[in-house]
Amino acid sequence: MMIIHFLIYSIMTFSFIFTNTINDVLLREELPIGSIVYDLKKLSQQRNQPSTYQLLESSSLFTFNSTTNLITVAKRIDRDTLCPNDENCNSCIFKIKLYDMMTHSIILLNIIIEDVNDNAPIFSSNLYSIQITENNMPGIKIRLSKADDIDCSQLNGVQFYELQYVKNGNLIKSSISIHHKEAKNGVGIDHSFYLLYDSFELYLVVNMSLDRELQSEYKFTITANDNLHSTTTNLTLIVLDVNDHNARFSQSIYSVNVSETTPSETILLKLNAFDSDEGANGRLHYSIINVDGIKIVPNSDQSFLIPFHLDSKTGELRLVTTSTHNLNYEMKKVYKLTVSATDGGIGAIPALATVYVHIVNENDNLPVITLTFGSNKAEHNLSEVYISENQPNSTFIAYVTIGYRDLTTTNNNLKWEVLSSDLKSNSLPGFFVQKLTSNTFTLLTDHSYDRENQTFYSVVIRVKEELTIVEKHFRIIVTDLNDNPPIFNSSIFDIDLDEYPLSMSKLIFTLRATDADIGDNGKVSYMKKSLSWPYWINLIDNNTGIAYLTINCSQIGNNSSSDDGWFHLSNGEIWLEIEAYDHGKPQLSSTAKIRLFRSSIIAILDKTNEEFNSISTNILHRRSSQLLNWFKNEYVIIALAVTLAILLLSITFFVCCCIRIKHSRHNNSTGTINKSDRWKKKSTSLITTIVRDDNNHNKKIIQSSSSSNNDEHSSSGSLCSEKSDNVTVETAASCNMVCSL
């Protein structure tokens, strides 16, 4: 329902305005008054239809004639005065808004003021000196005061500096371009002194060791040139003894925003410089050298005309305002202060820094941006909010409301937008806006965060009310989860002991696995993965993320020693396994294998295997050849056939004997066996009685023998024996018998 009302209101409000036309107009500064800026007839000619225009919004610099439809220059246009801080020549823009009575559209003209090189560079002083101690290290850099050019620095500002000095009666000239940063030698080739332009600062580089006894001072002429104008200053370099450390600021540029209603004696900034020396040589003295290019002499009447005071001991910059000297945004928006810090030693070289004091226009009823981060962890000043990585898309970030401190104030012309201030190429801003009402909305994540790809996202909420802009900045900090295991740079590490000298008693190898996470999630430890390690190999983990594999080779070269690494590698190689794990939850790990070997032994084993395979192949080849040669002889074939025939007959005879023995045993199972043979002179009978015992399944055999004649050669006897399964016949006595054939 709210969306339908909003659409109806938009249609009724903008029913007569169909299009907006935006035109950029380039205008050079210092054009005569009355010069034509833009002719609106061009728009009518494009449509082939005349039109009438109504001026909605303009600047006092321009005049609009509704009769001729011409926009002309009304007063002098000096870009350097109108836009003093436009160093990049791209933000000096004035807007003119007109209403087309024919097409009912808004025409917006962006008048872009182009700079003209009409100002020469200016040094803050025509003569100044710098003291430097002797025996300095070559290459020392001395920061110099730059020349100020109120023209656009990119096009018409200072383009290059030139250095001139005399050495050994010869004139030396060299120059440095501030855009290309390369030094160019002019007359005389000498590199004892030259200029260096680095990080928007000008330095004199002393590329030689100075000796005060040989020359106590050097004089230089420095020229600043903008390709059309030039200006010079004289520099004297005084060489002194002792005090070999110079003061240095923690940063070269300071910036502070100050409201125009800030009370006097408010501390705006505390400068921080340091000196490594002790005592007087390390005691620093702070002072303001110049303000906006105007040199300031300490304790002079001129020093009381500026609304700032710098404490010489503490470095605190205070606001000092009076009824006649106060901050006024309409009169001055930015102050540029050059400050120095000098130690108390002899030959002190001052450290220089630049302080920009930006005056903030005070408005008692500016729009207010209110952030509510909900359950998300945030800093007390609401400058940072913490979101865990791997959260699903559309995760809640913040609830934003836009309004006024004074609840009675209403304004429907508020326009707001949400930007990403550090958006990289081919990357998402990290959030999207879900509008709730005209001045309330929520910020949600536009994708699942990955801390390893991007650690934070910057958010800028900008509110525009006519010419006033209010911004709120905060950062989305992506917190870490343990989603990356430690990774070795290789899954297998080969260590060849033959590559190390025999004189080493211990070999130490470094193992490293990397984890893309941070904190405990990225802290890597190591452990032995193999079930058993040789006692002469150790793994040392110092909880530094690096493991050390130590191999005891104290008696290397003595193959009979059990502590010798060579001795334990007599078979060529040993495989070990190491695990790298992090300390996150859940714990993640990866493994790597270490192959410890001796290339010399492996080479011997490989050679032995090759020789053995070669010999075996040769023997088999010779045996096969011999067999083939034998089978080619007919006598060999006949001998084999005879042998096979004899073998077949033997097998047949053996089978027949077995069948006969089996048949005889079958007849003997009746209990009494009578054997009678044909004897010529004597006969003998053998009676065997088999008695069965059913209880223990044993057979008792009683054997007796007798002869038919009772002569002196006869004998008789009996024998009793037991056998469990087989029948055993034993003879107790023997007789002499003659068998007749």
C-alpha cells in the first residue's frame, strides 16, 4: 500500500517534467566581463523549435539574458581564488539550472573553470640556511621548503626544480622533474649534491661525506619553474660537528578538521617528532615556520595574527581566537601550516611537516545519520562492525535512519546514497540497500564474505541537503573462521643424504606449511604421522609455524656404527609421514611424506637388478637352445620312447600286485588261514588265529607254526601281538626248507 501511494505521489509531482539535460561547459578563467559562456539557442536549434527558459539556480559570476538566451560572464573569474584547493584541476565547477518552458524539462549546466598559467612559483624565503654535521653518511636527505604556485599543480604548477652550486671552481647544474622523478644533469657532471622529489616533498641529497675542516659551508641556488615563470632562492649549507641524529616527525602531513565554533584554547593536534640522541641533542623544540606561504617569526607581532599556537615543548597545536581573529568558513576554509622540530644539539637539522587545518562550516540543524548494528559486534564510536565470514547472502549489517536533531524540522528534499569508498576492480561492494521508508533502510550483505579474499569493506553514507553534505563512514570487518587447512608446498619431500658432506654431525631440514587463516585458526603445529620413526631422526616443533627435521649423522662414514644414518639406509630409502594441523575449531590438517634415501645405494641396487635380470635371461635362452638342439637328434627321441614304455610297464605290474594283495586279504578275513605248498622233502604249515576284541576295537593275533615230520631240523613256536587296524604276521622261528621248482 505504501508503494502505491509513493508511485501516485511521484506521478503527480513530476508529471510535467519529463527529462533532465546535463551539459558540461569549459570556461577559461580571466575572461572579460560580458564574454559568452553558453548560448541556449543551440538547444532550440537541435529540436528545430524555439523555446523560452526560466533561470532556477545560478552563481553571481554569471548573468542570464532571457531575451537573447545567452549566459555571460558577470564578474572577474579567478580560478586560483575561487578554488584554491583544486590541485588536480577537476573540481572547480559552478552549476546553472534552468527550466525549459517548452519541453518542461530541467537543464543543468556544469561550468568547469579551466586554469591559466598566470601565477609564478613563490618560495617562502629568498635566503635560508641549513646546518649539517660533518662525517655524515653519503646519501643523507635534507628536506627543503617547496615553492608554492597557486595555479593548478598538474598543468600550470611547479614542473621542475634546478640546483646550481660551485665545486672546485666549476659550476654544477642539475634539475629534477616533479612528475617524472628523474634527475637531469646540466653543466658539469657531479653527483655530490642533487635534488630529489619523493612523496610530494623536495629533498637535497648530500651524496658525499662532508669535512668541516676542508669546507665549512656550501652555497646553492634553487630555481622553481612552471614552464612559463620561475623564481629562485638561495640556500646555505653550514657544516658543523657532533650531533649525528636529526629530529623526525612520525608523518610528513597532518590534517585536522575544526568547526568554526570551536572554543579558544582547544587542543587541535599533538605533533609527534622523535630524536634518537640523548640530553640536549635529543630535546626537541617545535615552532611554526610559515602559514600559507607567509614566513612567521617567533614572538613577533605577526605571530599573534594567526589563530594558532604551537607549544614549543609538547608539540600541542592550540586554537587561539579573539573577537578580531577567529575562524570563519566564509572567509577562509583551509590553513596550511609548515612546522619544524629541532633538537638542542649543535648542527641540528630541522624536521619539517605540513599541517592542514580544515574549517568546518557549522550548521545547527544539519541532517543526522543514525546507525544501529543490532547484535553485530561494533566499536563504541560505530566506526567498525564485525561480520563473520561464510555467512549466507543477505545477512543483516545495520539499520540506518536519516533525520534531524531538531524533531520539528522537516525537509522532503533530503537525498541520500550509500557508496563503497575502496571498491576494487571486478569486486562486489559487500552490501546492498533494502529501502524501508523514504529516510530509513537496512544494509545487507550482497554475497558470502571470504576473509582470505577481502578483510574489510568501507561504507560511506552521504546525505545531501541543498548545498550541505553530511557523511558517515564505517568499515565492515570480516572475522575469520577456520576454513583453510595447513598446506605444504609439496606432498612429497625427497632428501638425499649423499648430497651433504661427511663432516656434518647433524643435518637439519626446515618444513613449513602455510594456513591462510589468522590467529589460532592459522597457527600451525606439526606431529609425526608414521607409527614408528627411527630413533636417529627427530621432529622439532617450536610452535613458530616451522618444523625442523634433524638427522643424527655424528658418526657418518663408519658403516659399522648403529648411530650412522648411512648404516640405516643400507636398503636405499626410508619413508616418513608428517601431519601439519592448526589450532582452530574444528581442527584441520594435511599430511606430507618425506623420502629419506641414498642415491648411491639406490643406483647400485638398480644396477644389480639389471645385471641379475640380464644373466637370468641369458641362462634361459641357452637352456632353451640346448633343448631344441637335443630334440633335433633322432637317437634322443628313440631313447625317450623306450624310457616311457618301461615306465608304463612298471606301473602296470605294480597295479596288478596291489590287486592280488587286496584279494588275499579278503580271503584271510574268515579267521583261519591254511597254507600248503609243494615241497620235495619237508612241509610246513602256518596257522594264524585272529581274535577280535569288540571293546577296544583292537585285534589280537596268535600265530603258531609246526612241521609234518619230527626230525632234527624241525622247530615250532608261537607269537602273540596286537595291532589296532592292520593284521601283522610275525614269525618266531624259522626252518630250513628246500623249494622244488
